[in-house]
Amino acid sequence: MKSLITGACLALAALGVAGTATAANPLFPKLYTADPAALVDNGRVYLYTGHDEAAPDGKDFVMHEWRVFSSCDMVHWTDHGVPMKALDFRWAKGRAWASDITRRVVDGKPVYFFYTTVEHATIPGFAVGVATSASPTGPFKDARGSALITNDMTTQTNIAWDDIDPAVFVDDDGQAYLYFGNTVLKYVKLKPNMIELDGPIQTVTVKDFTEASYVHKHKDRYYLSYSQHFPEETAYMTGPSATGPWTPGGVIMEKNTGTPTIHQAIVAFNGKSYIFYHNAQLPGGGEFRRSVAVEELKYRADGRIEPVAQTEHGPASNPSAGCR
Ligand code: FUB
């Protein structure tokens, strides 16, 4: 298997579309990447990012597509290219902002559900779309032919980008939730088909919330992490269920220099936990030219998360024996 992957990577690298990278942070030295999302599947970790394409003096995000990478050890990464572009949603105007991913078995087969932020072409503001694929590396196709969430469905603020950064969480009982929002944190239940809302959009009061909400579970505890303030730092709360009530836990990662955003994803892989985030540490990096990095994340005995420092060396190799 390893030689097949290596051979495939060499061939793809020759085409200039994919290849392998040995980690140290930032993970991908030839590409500006942002807004990480992660999925562990068959012992392999898949990492989904946005692609920052702004010019060095750019004054806004230029993001047309998402990228996907994978690793069996958190150190060597395979580039699987572009699983989807913003304009693959025919109702979208563009802007491939943050995404998240989950896997469910439908009719006995795995289906990968990719939730994304894009700008809507006809309903002013940003929207959430959902796309599916039979493979974690795509290609992903619009699952509905219409947006799942549009800016006119929420009224807490009049910000055009207040319905961004979808994060999907499937609880142990099978109920799926989608968290999203800028300035106001919202969540909604998803129907079992994963492509329709099931009930009203709810809000969560979170002091200093900015964006990038993300829910994961560790042992019996639920963790809601998010970006707070601007420039952003990564904070978290804990609770007894996927809907809280939430108790503040503190700061996981301090703010960046060079970019005000930080956008995390937290995942358990091969017996350890990791936090993906972005910074501006690649040469030529900045607010609109970010780069994804990863660190090991540790829990204290009482369940609290230890503060995580950004490093250049990244985590130690953690080879997954079951990696396919
Ligand atoms: O990448 C565009 C936006 O910047 C994301 O939606 C936010 O989370 C922030 O990272």
C-alpha cells in the first residue's frame, strides 16, 4: 500500500497537482491554506482547508476552492488536490470559506458530507451548502441544488457573513448538529439524511464569540471551541451534552501575529489528540495568505484542555498501524 501511495504521489507530483510533504509547521510550504477541518477515517486523518490566493498586497480573501490532504502519522502528508470549488454550487457566487466534514453510512455504504461556506448569488450574504461524495477525497457534489442555510434565515445581526463556518457534530445517539455563525453562535439539528434542517435555528450566548465554532467529544464531556475577540484566540467551553449548558474553559491558543484569524479543528487520531489551526508563518504570509499547522493537544486529568503553543516542529510522528 505504501509503495502504491508513494508511486501515485510521485506521478501526481510530476503533474504538479499533488505530492507528499514532511511536516513541520506550517504543513504545506507551497500553498497558502486556511480554515482547517479534519476527519479520521480508516486510521487515516484527512485534512480539508481553504486555499488563500490573494496577491501579496491583497486587501480581501481570494478563495475559490477547497483542498484535501491526508496522513497516516501526522508528519507525512499526501496532497489529494481540489475536492470541490465554490462555483460547483450553481447557486453560489464564489468564496470558498470555511468547511467541515463527517462520514455516515447510508444504505450500507459510507457517504462523506461536506458542509461549506460560500457567498450566495441571489440571496445577499454568505450561505452554507452541503455536498456529498463516496470518497473522503471527493469529488464532492452539491447534495441539494440549493443552500442549506441562507443569510435571510437568521436575524440576530445584519452582518452579511453571520452564517459562516459550519461545523458538524454527530452525537452517540446518531443525532447530527450543525454549528455556525459569526458574532452570534447558532446551531440547528440535521435530519437523518444530513441535508435538511430538523427544527428551528437556536442561538447560544457566548461572551466575546467571533466565529469558528467547533464541537467534539472527549470521554464523557462535550467541548465547544471557537474563536473569540478580534484578533482572535481559540477558547473553549465544556458541557454535558451537544447543546450545553456550557461552562467556560479558558483559552487553548493565543492569537496570531500577522493574521487576525486562527480557525481551529480538534480531532482524536491514533490514541492522541490534535489541534489544527492557521497562522501567517509562511514566507509572504499575512491576513489573506494564511497557512495551516498542527499541534498535539492534551487534556488534564480533570478534563480541562492544556494551553497549546504554536511550534515550528509540530507533533511527533504517530504512525497509525490501521492506516488505509
Ligand atoms: O477564511 C475566511 C474566514 O476567515 C473564515 O470563515 C473564518 O473562520 C476566518 O478564518
